[in-house]
Amino acid sequence: RADEAVGNVLIDANDAEMRRRRVETEVILKTRQHVDYALTEGDVVNAKIEEGWEVLATTKRPEELAEGLQAKKEECLVLDLAKKALMKELGLILQKRDEDYTKQLKSNVEDVGATLTAMKAE
């Protein structure tokens, strides 16, 4: 009877772990796609910012130069905010994964404790 209880716990644990890994793999894939997209968009914005410097370098009028520099500053600010938002999002994802892992470990400890209690009772 104790062997059967241990076997059932092992089967349940393996099944739960397989489900957890499938979900985690899907989340990792979606996160990777999101990050890749954000990085690609960032590269496009960087390229546009770089292109504009050549035009500014040839600007003769101070007013036009000031306007161009202000526009570049705003473009850089938008890019900076987007990258900070992405970093924050990734931090939250990591925090959630850490919390989920901690919950899973606690659950495993409880399952082992319950199994040991059941085995001692037999």
C-alpha cells in the first residue's frame, strides 16, 4: 500500500512537472518573440535617429539646428522609455516565474510531507 502511494505521488509529480514545463516553454517562446519584436523596433528607431544626424550636421541656421536637436532629443526619449518599459516588463516576468517556482517547491514539500505521514500511518 505504501509503495502504491509513493508511486501515485511520483506519477502525479511527473505529470504536474510536464504540464508546468509545457506552459513555461510557451511563456518563454512568447516572451522571446515579444523581446525580438521590441529589439527590432528599437533597431529601426535607432537607424532613423542615426540618419537624422547627417542632416543636422549640414544645417546652417541656428533655429533649424535647435529644432532638429529638440526633435532628436524627443526621438531618443521615446526610444529610452520603450527600452525601460521592456526591461520593467522582463523584470516582472522573472519575478512571477520566481514566485511560481517558490510556490511549486512549497507544494512539493507539502506533497512529500503528506506521503510520509500516510506511509507512517500504514
